[in-house]
Amino acid sequence: MPLIRTCKKCGQKNRIPARHLADSGRCGVCKTPLPPVDEPLEVDPELFNEIVQEARVPVLVDFWAAWCGPCRMAAP
């Protein structure tokens, strides 16, 4: 199943085939390098709702905050 990764620069949704998840890719529109698939994705409320509502599979969400002690211990 492909992964959809949103470009931070132009907002374009890019489909990444499963066989290319380990590759570094570029946005199909603005050619900006896409963030690695294992990098956390910061989203605004609009994009969050879009991702969750359009998902055909369960979505794992890890909420994190700089002021949260346990969060910083897990991912400093």
C-alpha cells in the first residue's frame, strides 16, 4: 500500500509506492526533497482532520510537546 507524504513547501500530496519507502524522494510539483517517512510530521488541524478522515486504515497518532517530560525522554 502506498504512503501519502505532504510536501512542506507547496502542500502537494505525493504518493510513495511501498517499494520506494526507503528511498529519498522529491515533490512531484515543486521538486523540494520530501521528508523521510520515519520523520515526525507536524500538521495543522485542517491537515490532521484530512489525514484521519480520508484514511482507509487505522492511523497512529503520537502527540508530542517540548514541555512534556515523558515526551522528551522518549524522543529528545
